[in-house]
Amino acid sequence: MKLCGQISVELNVGDYIEAAVHQKQLEDILQLVRNAYPDATLEMRERRERKAMPGTRAAHRLVATGALNRYADK
């Protein structure tokens, strides 16, 4: 069986310089984790906030009765 453990740290940073400082700190922590788990990795990615979208109404659906349609022969 293969398992994946994940530790998540969310950071609010003002610029790339501040982000680099945090990344260095996380890499130092990662080195401690690698002492017990040599294959441990660090992934940094930007998270963008979703903008609120105005709601739209669903398209009108015909009510299905389950009755068959009657077709006339032409």
C-alpha cells in the first residue's frame, strides 16, 4: 500500500522577495523532515482568489410526465 501525507502552509506575502524568504524557511524545515522521510518534497504554487460571479438562472425545463407522445400518420 502506498500513502501520501501532506502538510499545507498558506502564506500571505507582499512580493517575490518575501515569498523567497518563506520558501527558504520551508526548505530548512523540509530538510528536517527528510531525515525521517528521504523522499519528501516541497511544492510552492501561487493561489489566486476566485472572483465572485453573478448567478444565472437555469434554463427552463419542460416537465416530463412519462407519457408517450402521440404522433399522427401523414
